[in-house]
Amino acid sequence: MADQYELFKDAIAQARSSKTPLRIRGAGTKDWLGNELRGTVLPTQSHQGIVQYQPDELVITVKAGTPVKEVLAELASKDQQFAFDPPVYENATIGGMVCSGLAGPGRISVGNLRDFVLGVTVMDGRGDVLKFGGTVMKNVAGYDISRLLPGSMGTLALLLDVSIKVLPKPAASATVSARMSQEQAIRLSNTLASQPWPINASSWQGQQEGTLHLRLNGAKAAVQSAISAFKEYGMQTVNESEAVLHWQGLREQSHPWFNPELKLWRFALPPTTPPLAIAQDCLVEWHGGQRWVQGELDYASWSQKARELGGHLSLFRGSDRSPQLRASLKDSPKTQALHLIENRLRQTFDPEGVFATGRIN
């Protein structure tokens, strides 16, 4: 570990000397995410391994370059999981998983990736190793630095290792589906989610009419009770293998609905927002909180509409998969207070801009 730390420190020292920013890169599975790639690559894949795994304490500590698949396999051997459904994107690393902050279908019921980060070890722009948080909840004083890393895209500090809360796999799981309109699907999924049913995820795909899928996770009795009760809405149980492929496809954006040749737009909205008047087919997740649209959109008008509805619109992926703007910060300006806080944090962690690649701003 000491040798690896020295390599990172040397790279940071060279970047400070040359005034050239470092672009932290694991497996590169998210190179298309965020602004144009800039800076000298600082690879992290050689820094890998599970530091500590305490199944009884529901926590695992992992080095940033460790493949997500390797960690998921270790968790599965103890019937545990990352409940927030992180995308794997073939060979994604834990560092990329955390710093991108992406979560899958289960996010709506369990919370975002950020909610599961307990502690981190990072190297700042001076080459100093810093530790924040721990391996238990509520281990916080001042800014909760551990939870600033998710979504930072490697622009705040170099993540060395991270402690993440894990959860047991559900005793039972099933998926049910029914045909209905998008309006009915949004209303029904929110209504059912507000009741004590074991709903873990939802999706709806279509135009005016489409198919609503609900994933049920929990105790066997609770799942069976929900299956029986939801027949009232015309819902039928989906074959298990088909269900696995469905949710995996949504998590990875590899579902047949996603066309890599088309631009992919993401609306983040209050879940109960009525359907948007868009001609294209839509794919709706998180009970209406996340809505995908493909093809060409008038960004200016739809971005304004999204803000009026209390959300935002972003270009998640460009049609040629070249680096594209993920979220237009210029159209969602920070408040003065937030701007001051961000500047202070960057001055504290990276005063010389070693990690200032402009990936997210």
C-alpha cells in the first residue's frame, strides 16, 4: 500500500509542478459521463482489494481500484448486497461507482449511494492522506466529507478506499406487471409505495399506453400477499429470469429500449408529476422521479419546463457516446451560499487545482 501511495503522491507532485490537472480513472467505463475529458490520466486499477469485510456489522471497506463485480461476488457469498443497485458497466471499479454517484432501480426505496457511504480515505491535492467518517453511522463532525465524494467525478480528491454499508438480500423477490397508461402507472406506483407493501422498484415503458413493472422484495409472506393483492390491478407475475434481465437492463441502460445510437435525456422530477407531453416513447423509473427520453429534444424549452416542475433535465449520453454535458450547471446556477461553500472546500482539498478537470462544471 505504501508503494502505491508513493506513486500517487509522485503523480500529484508532478501535476502541481507542471500545472497540469490529473484525471482520475479506474476502468474508464464512465468516460462518456460528464464534460469533455481533460488532464493527465491517473490510473487507479492497480490499487485494489477488500480491506475489511464485516458481514455481521453490515459494512465493507474496499480500495478504489477494486472491480465492482468482485465486491458483489463477495457480498453475494454472504447473502448481502449493495441495495442501491449500482451499475456495473462491465468492469467498473468501486472508485468510479462511488465518485459517479449513480444508482439503479432500487434507489427509490432504499436511498441513494451517498446514503450508504460511511467513511473514506482520500489523498488531497497536496498529496496528504486524510480519513473521514468510519464504519458506523453518525460518525460525523462538521462537513460530512465522506458523502461529498459521490457525484464529485474525481474533481475533489483522490479516493483511496471507502467503507460502504451493505444490506442482506431479501428473503423473497418477485416482479409483477400490467398494461396501463403512464398517468395510471405514476399514480398507482406512488399510491402503492405509500402503503406498507414491499415495493422495491418500479418502471413503466411506452407512449400513451405501456407496461408497468413493480419489483417486490421482502419477507416471503409479504411478497406473496402483495402478488395476490395486486391482481386487483390486473398485475401478473413475471418469469424470474425475464425479471432479472429487465431490472439489470434498467440498471445498466442495456435494456432493449435504450438505443445507443440516440441521445439519451434524463428528467429528474417530483415523482407525482403528471406525464410530460413528449411525442417519443418514455421510460419511467423511481415511481415517476426519473424519466428517460431518447432522440432530439428542444433542450432550452424542456429544461425550463423541468425547472418549473421542480426538477431538471440533463443530457445523460450523447448519440455518438463522445463526452457530453451531463447536467447543465450554467442553467441551474448555485446560490451564493453554496458557491462559497464549494470554493472553500476546493481551496481546502485542492488549492492548486490538481484535480480541477472541469468534469462537472
